[in-house]
Amino acid sequence: MAGTGLDESTFAHVSFVAQVTVSDKVSGEPGKATRRLVIKQQGFEHRMRSGVIAGVLSVMVIGLSACASPAWVQGSRSPHTEEMSADQLGQTDFNRTLTIAMRDNLDSLTRLLEKLYRRNPTEWHKTGAPDLASAVREGRKAILTGQAPSGLGSLRDVEIMSVAMDPAYQGDRVGAFVFGMADMIIRAHNGKIRFYATDVVNAQHVYNSARNVEVASWLLATRRNAAGHPLLLANEASSEIANLSFEREFGQLVGRLDLVANLLDENLRRVGINYMQGLLLFNFLPVR
């Protein structure tokens, strides 16, 4: 029945119990009626408890879904999370931390892709996309699916980054550069972008990826073609304008990766510490 938390079969059973009680009173056999009524009442109480439990669980699920925060929108000025999903049941608190950090890293890489395309429009024209937004979407999709740029399918992570910053490369330099950096970060996390209780991530690999991002930032700022012009336009600082937004995105990537590397190392240590604390601080449960 709507709005009650109980299903129709429960109410049908309530009606059935009432009919049995009336008919037994008419039959003139009170003892028999009492026995039958107790049996029916026991069955009804069991169904009642089941209905209440089901109702409570339904309310909890609906409540969690309703309270889930909306998807993050670029430019948000407040913390953002993701909607509830079934796979989160297989994640520990630390797994959630890694997953959110990776999500934010992918967002930073997408912003870098868009910023570099804006500063270097000839690069996104090489993709064949009809507009900038389409080129960014395709670049993001390639990162998530692991689809390397055309002609670079046999290369991975830092290899693609190196080719992208080679003056002789004629392809989409921006797409290759950002894809290579994303592939390197994901591979440092064992090829995963979501993490669960059974996953193991090597802290040293994540730490190394942070250093590689620093190298990528340096290459972006210093690599030039034969004419002495930057291979890609990025940060700009002059008496009239100062655009350091690229440096900020690189800084956020390095900061998150360093934090995750330290947390991974600390997490292994805390396993032993928590076990020892459990032994030392164990308290007997009261019995009276």
C-alpha cells in the first residue's frame, strides 16, 4: 500500500486473520479459535517485521540517492563528490580517497588539454573535430579508454610524452602530450582509475609519476623549434598580462600525487600500528 511501508500481501494477511476470528466465534469452539488465532498472529508479526525492515531499507536507499551531491561542474567554488553507486560498497575510506584524487587528476588533465588547445588552435584542428569542445571530449574519451593518438599506438606513457615534445613530430602535439601524461599517471596506479579493497598501489610508482609531471612542465616551458619558438604556447608573463594557469594545474597534479604517495606509504604502516593498538587498548565487554 502506498505510503505505509508494507506491501499488499501483508494487508491481505491482516484481512484473512480478521475473517478467521469472526468465523471461529460463530462456530462456538473458543479453544480452537484461540489456537488458530495465535498461529495467524505469529505469522502476521513475522510478516510485519519483514515489511518494516524492507520499508526502512527502501527509505535509506532513497535518502542516500536524494542526498548525493550533483556531478561537479568546472569552476565550482566548493568541495564536490560523486553520486552514490553500488561499487562504493567494495571501497574502504582509503580507496575512496584514491578514487577521488584520481578523478581530480583526470579533471586537471582535461583542463590542461582545453587550455593548451585554446592557446594552440592549430593543434586541435589536426584532430578533425568540428570545434574545440568536440576535440576536448574526444581527448578525454581517449584518456579514459586508453586509445593512444594515431601513429603512436605502440608507445606508452613517458614515450608518448617524449615524442609529443620532439620538434620533428607533426601530429596533434597537445593531444599526444596530455594523453602521454595521463597514461603515465594511470599506469603508476596499476592501470586503474577506481580503487577497491583488494587493490594494491605502489607508493614509489606514484611518487615517480609526480616527478615525471614536473619534468613534463619543464619540457612544456623550454622546448623550442628550429626557429626558436616554443613548441607549444602555455604560460605567459609580460608587462601587460600574466597567465600562469598552466603552472597552477601542474602544481595541483604534483601536489595530489605526492600526497597519495605519502598516504600509501603511511597506510601500510598504519595496518601494523592499528593492530598493535587493538591489542594494547583491548577492553573486556561488561557482563552486568
